[in-house]
Amino acid sequence: MPNANEETSPALSQVQQRAVSELLRVAPVADDLARRFQEAGFSLALVGGSVRDALLGRLGNDLDFTTDARPEDVLKIVRPWADAVWEVGIAFGTVGAQKRARVGDVDRCFQIEVTTHRSEAYDRSSRKPEVSYGDSIEEDLVRRDFTVNAMAVALPEKTFIDPHGGIGDLEAGVLRTPGTPEESFSDDPLRMMRAARFAAQLDFDVAPEIVTAIKEMAGRIEIVSAERVRDELNKLILSTHPRKGLTLLVDTGLAGHVLPELPALRLESDEHHRHKDVYDHTLIVLEQAMALEEEPDLTLRLAALLHDIGKPRTRRFEKDGRVSFHHHEVVGAKMTKKRMTALKYSNELVKDVSRLVELHLRFHGYGTGEWTDSAVRRYVRDAGPLLDRLHKLTRSDCTTRNKRKASALSRAYDGLEERIAQLQEREELDAIRPDLDGNQIMEILGVKPGPAVGKAYKYLLELRLENGPMEHDAAVAALKEWWAEQEEQG
């Protein structure tokens, strides 16, 4: 495979040649699409993350292309060929498409994006990039975020294009920008967060000049929309090495603008060093929670990351020298809701993560099994569909180096989970509800829908939680007795 930049870029190794060749072999759609662009008088190249991932041996079904064709011309070429086309990103020069193709003996569905050569820069007071189109791939590649994403394969001739030494940086496992970091981050400040995200996803080091630039320009992230910041943060948190990315955000001051609760966990130690570094504890909890996942779980990881953010506000130095954080879980749940809402997370995710933060200390009242069955039922009821995640978060929250203490906590939680399983088997805890429903309550009491029915339902639910399932006749008798008391009082 020829290299279009023999003088400025290292020659491709045999492994790299095989990787790019494999990319083109398993993506017959690339050559097919390129021929259509060529017949229309335009160029097409595979670009960016697709080339990077092929060289890393981790390419999926998402393919990114760049072209000198304008978006309206891209639509004319792609519409008759693709199975589906969408124009969501057309304002930024991107046309999306879906194409099914047979690769060997397997049918694959490729998600394709074709973007017109472009350059974009932020106005100092704007949240949206200004897009201008270019005519050369070299002009397009220089505006890419990092050198490892600034490589391309021109099609159909299959020429490798690497004007900024991306292949060398890929081999070295380092993130650099094609131009100066200051120019790159000024064009799009979100790239500062992307540096942290790629460090976490690829386990790459970040060049010192990038770290310096982020420290100096961190405040520029303020002009980027909350939705774009949130999406980058999610990708970072769901990566293989989130600690690496989060550490960069905190060390450069960028976290102070997008997630200030995280650096706030770096509490200064008291003179007796009687409490842990909450920040380091948090990162350990996140990693321990990841180890318990079946697959990456954003809800669990966010809860692990935010579970102790109420500690700085609740920290008290007691007379005996101890440090306390009373009710930090309640304060933390409110802070979690406020921060996630500001980052435009969905109401459901905000509710779930806040609930996990609020409940993460509940188990510590369990001791060595002193809870009654009623307390266990309430634990399950309060966790609801989050119970499995609460199990994982609670187990992950043990970071003590005292092996005896850690073992005791683990055994205690084993015991709680066993009791939950036994009660679930006997009582169907997953669907805790009163022994009589609303219609039965109205029939027995002879009342119409209204507040009284709700109060009766709540009373029966409390009985169910306290005593477990009741026989029908016993539930009816209890309801009538309660109703008689209500009438006497009212």
C-alpha cells in the first residue's frame, strides 16, 4: 500500500499494512462507494477514527469518510445506493447512511458518515462551530483533533495519507495535536475533554504541551453546550480506563468547570490524618464497581463517581479528633441531581443515580444481621429496580486496607443478599404491594375514589412491609379496624 507522505511519515510496518488491508477487505462498501464518488467527479477517503481503529485491530461497523463533494452532492450520490439516509448533521457537512453488505459468509450492517472537507472554529461568544468547506484532504486533516485521528486512506487507490505523523504517535501511545494545542482548542474547546476521553479509551499518554494548554485554556470549555460536554463525559466514564481521563480533567482544572464536585473531593488532610483521601477513594470505588459489571453500566459508574460528593459540605471535626460526614448521602443525592440536571441528563437517569447516592450508606446499619425482616423488605422496596446496582455500589464502597474489616463487611453483605433471596422466594419481594388493591379497598369500605383510598392503601403497604404477606381475611379485618379508628378520629 503506497504512502502519500513517505518523507514526513514513517513507512508502514507489515502489521500496519495488514491492518489497513483487512479494513478494506472487510468493508467492501468502501470501494463500492468510492467508485460512485469517482464517477461523479469527486474524491473519497476513509478517515479519522476508522483508520485509527483499523490499525489498532478494533474496527467495528462504523465507517467515517471525507470528500471534496458538497453535502448536496453527497446526498445525490448516496441516496440511490444506501439502505437509509439521514441528514441530522448536514448543517455541519455530514450525511449519514446505513448499508447492508455481505462480508464473507456474514451479512453486516454498516453505519456510514460522509463529511465534506472542512475547517471549523468557534466564535469567542458562540456555542456552535462555524463551518467552512475545503477542497483538499490535507486541509481537512490539519483541522482534526489529534494526529492519531488525522490519518486517511484515499479510495479506491488505497493510498495511506499521514501528514502529521499519526502512525508514529499511535505506535508510541501518545496524543498530540496536528497543529499547536492552543490553535486546536481555540477552534473547538471540547477537544480538551476529548483528550481526556481518548486517554481513557485508548490508555494513551497526553503530550506535555497538551496538558499545559488545557491548564491555560480550561475556562474556554464554558462556551461549549452542556449536551456536548455530557456526551464526552459519558464516553470517558464508560471507557476502559476512566481513572486516567478523570485524573487529567482534575489535574488540569478542566473538571472545575464541568464537574466541580470531583476536584472538591480532594480534601486537605487534618493534622492527625484520620480520614482517607475521598477523591482517591472515589476512583477506587469506580474501578471496583467496574469489576462487578457484566457490561459497562453508566448508571452504576455515575453513582460510584458521585456517591461521596456530599462529604466536603458535611465535614465536621469532632472534639475527639475524628472527622464526621453526617448525612452526606442525603446532601450528595441533592448535589447529584443538581449537577446531572445542569449537564442535561435525562430525568430518569438523574432520578436513578441520585437514588443510588442516597441509599449507598443504608447497608451500614445492618451490622452483623440485626435487621428485622421488615427492615430487609424496606431496603428492597426503597431500592426497587436499582437493587442489583445498589448491591454492586455497596460492595464497591469498601476500600479499607484492613483485610479483616473488609472480609467482615463482605460476609455481612453476603448475609443480607442471602436473606433478600430467601424473602424473595417466599414473598415475591420484587413486587411488594398491599394484600388488597384499590378496588377491593373501595368495595370493603364502601367508598368512592379519593384521598381515603390512598391512605388505606398506604396503611396496608406498611403492614405488608412490617409483617410480610397476610391472608385475605386477616387483611380485610385489619383494614376494617383501621377504618373504624379513622372514623372515630374524624
